[in-house]
Amino acid sequence: MSQQINLFNPLFLKTKKVFAAQTMLQSLGLLLLGAGALGYFGSTSVARLEEEAAAGAAVLAREQARQLVVAGSFAPR
């Protein structure tokens, strides 16, 4: 009679660590990269909008000056 001995133990299998230091550093790097990209996009958008606002303010000032000249020319009697 032959007998088989099972030498397999699941404790000795290599398991992948989900929260390993390398994985956490990669995730942190990805988050920082995403935050930096959002910050860059936001700052460029704000700069563009500030330029448009300054151009609009210049047009408004020019039109208000023109309105004063016209109102002075056609004063009510």
C-alpha cells in the first residue's frame, strides 16, 4: 500500500501585496501629476480670462468716453 504525502502549503505561495510601498508611491505620483496638470490648466484658463476682462474694460472705458463726448455735443435745451 502506497501513501501520498501532500507537501503543498498555501502559506508558502507568493502573494501580491496590494498596499505595497511601491504601489503607494506610484499612486501618489499619479495623484501629484494629475493635481499639477489641473493646476496648470486652471492657471492658463484664469490668465486667458483676465486678458479678456482687461480688453473688455478697455472697450468699456473707450465707449463711456465717447458717450460723454456725444452727450456734451447734444445737450438738452
